[in-house]
Amino acid sequence: MRPIDLRSDTVTQPTSAMRRAMASAEVGDDCYGEDPTVRRLEEVAAARLGKESALLVPSGTMANLAALLTHCERGQAIVCGDTSHIVRSELGGAATLGGLTYRTVPNLADGTLDERDLAAALAPGGDAAGAGVVCLENTHNYCAGAALSPAATQSTARAAADAGVPLHLDGARIFNAALAQHTTVAELAAPATSVSFCLSKGLGAPVGSLLCGGAAFIARARQTRRMLGGAMRQAGVFAAAGIVALDEMVERLAGDHETARRLAAGLADIRGLRPLPVATNIVIVEVSGIDGATFVRRLRDAGVLCMEFGAGRVRFVTHNGIVAADIERALVAASSALDAAA
Ligand SMILES: *Cc1c(COP(=O)(O)O)cnc(C)c1O
């Protein structure tokens, strides 16, 4: 039987509509600004996010990196949550390549930054490096897919503006955040100077992320992308899938939230498992009785893939390749994995 792959929504396969669009995409040399499909995707993305311009990059990591290097001068500090993807999962790229430092503020369980801690991190004076940018993440991966509200984003943006620095929003899963709150991605992105999002996660495209912001900022980010080796040629081949993703794959994310809620409810009924509250398509469960690695291995042996996510925690992510019956099978496997422990 095919494994039930709940490791990440990045494992999604392109749909047949995407493959057709890719096969017939009109392309050109995007490094020369001549790929009409890439230009169209960038226009569609900018309009959706409510920003002037957008830039296609190969990955979410490069979208964040290009944003940070464009916003900051060497020696400045990136102020961000201590469990943000930028700090935890991007190999310190902004330090290595941009001479930037990281100043972390504790993330609260809902993915926001405590106002007083943020103010302290942004306070002028002292011997610390000056802040160059503030970052938020929506949805917040390590905070179990928590969705930040427009008001929370606005409040952090105000603190950043008071300190004279821009706000970058890592919106890898911002479409999930918007659906969960019955709002639009433009509303969520409005307080931010720049926003990045992934086509390659729940939206199901094979490759690509977009960085969106003002026209002058994006023009400079385009140069940064070139420096990072991220300028591409006939990228319209996969940009075409991105256009389909934005046209056809957004509303269906609600189904992923539904399967995630069902999974969490079932896991909560299993002794030794305690799921964190579910907001979107990410379920993080605290495991007791056995260690996380053993739990993950037993599930894998039963054909269910998930990921260890810090000590005693395991992450499951729902996506387009997961149906209700898969969730029921995963629950049976999870229950047996803990029975075997007894
Ligand atoms: C996945 C992710 C990224 C990075 O995207 P890649 O395409 O894997 O480089 C950045 N931020 C968050 C919150 C993510 O979940």
C-alpha cells in the first residue's frame, strides 16, 4: 500500500491541470525579463497580496533571504520570533551571506511576539547591533500552524514603524492563514512592507515562492536574487503551475484544515498523545510514554509518515494527497504504536 505521507505539505504532486499548463507554457529568458508566464505569475501574485510588485524565486528560504538582505545593511539585526523558520530552519543564511545578526524575541503560543519583549529588542542605544527589520511568520510552523490576525500583524508593524524599520512577513502558508480566519491574504499582508509565500506547499505547485512588496523594493530584491544565483531562465515552465495553483488550489485548503481537525481529535483520544490546538493544516502532538523517534519509526513501519519536531513532539501536516480514509488509517497506526509501548 502507498504510504500515507503526513511529513509536510511540500510532498504534494502537481495536478494534471498544472502539468498541462506546464507543457504548453509560453516561455522566454526570465533573467532578461522576457518570460511572459513568469511576468504574469508575478502580476497575479502582487495583485492577490495587495502589493505593487512581486518576484519569483526558487524557494521560500530564498524569498526570505532576498528580503532580509534587501531590507538590511551589513551588521544590522533581524528581530524575529525564537521559533521562527528564519531562525530555526534556514541555516543562518542571512548571517553567512549578509553579515546580519539574529535578535530573537520569544514566540507566544499563538505565533505572535510579546509586545514588551519586542519593544525591548527594538529599543535604541546600548551596544547591540541596530535592528534592520522585524519578521513575523503566518501561519506559524513551530506554533502548530497558528494563524496571525490582521490586528496582531498591525500591532507588530506599528512597533517596527515606531523604531523606523520595515516588517517582513514570512507567509509561506499565508493562504491557509486567510482561509482559517475568513479574511484575504491582502488583508493579512497589508501591514507588512514585504511578504513571501510558497506555491510549493498546500497550493501544490512543484517549485516556487514569491516575494511581494513595493516596486522599488522588488527592483532591488531582483538584484539580490541575481546575486544569490536565483535568477532563472525559462522558469515559465513551472511558473505556469503556480498560476494554476493560485487559480484553482486556494479554496480547497479548507479541506486540509478539516482533515487536520479530524486527525487531532482522534489523536486526543489516544492515551499518551496530546495534540496542540489546531488552527490550520498542521498538527503537533506531544508524545509521552515513548520517545518521539520511536513513535515516528513505529508509524513509518505501519505505512504512516510524520516528522519528529523537537523533543517529545511530532508533526503531521495534511494536504491535497490526504483523504479522510488516510486519517482513519493514521489513527489506527498511532494507537497501535502506543499500545506496543505498554
Ligand atoms: C517552508 C517554509 C519556508 C521555506 O520554504 P522552502 O521552499 O522550503 O525553502 C519558510 N518559512 C516557513 C514558515 C515555511 O514553512
